[in-house]
Amino acid sequence: MFSVCFNQQEGRRCKEKGIQLYQTRSYNQAIMSLGLAKEFFPRSMAESQGQVQSYLASCHFSLQQYPEALEAGKEAYKIRPGRSLVCICVFDVICILPVQNYKHRAWL
């Protein structure tokens, strides 16, 4: 029981750090922190897993790593279909991003 609680607590810490890094546009570091968070959260924590995947998609997209953005976005959508995600198409690449991170609403 203790290890499960520790893992969830560590997952939350890594997720929060990853989101902070994303907000400061430190995308590579955010990817590392969010990747760790993903490993700590059990599959039963779908909300946290989905949020992590959404931010990973957005980080990869910001770095123009479109295949990785697409895979992370697909995974986020599988976990949380329709939850605060927007799909955009750039050069025939479909990417799913968190709505709060999408600044060009006129393109929707």
C-alpha cells in the first residue's frame, strides 16, 4: 500500500513539474518530467494519465515533433475521449492538444 501511495504522489509531483516546465516553454524538460509521471500513475488513474498524455502531445507539437505529438494525442484521446482536447491539422498531420494551450481559436 505504501509503495502505491508513494508512486501516485511522485507521479503528481512529476506531472506538476512537467506542466510548469511546459508553461515556461521548456518543452524537452517537460517531456522528461511528464514521461516520468506517466510511469508512476497506474492505469486506473485515467484523468491524470490523460492529462499527462495531452501535455506530452502539446510539448511534442511545440517542438515540431509531429509523429510523437500525434501518438501522444491519440493515447490521450483513448484515455479521455472528448475531454478538453482539440484536434488540429497542420501539413496533413493531425494533432490533439489541450484546449487551454491552443491559442489560435480562429483556426477551429
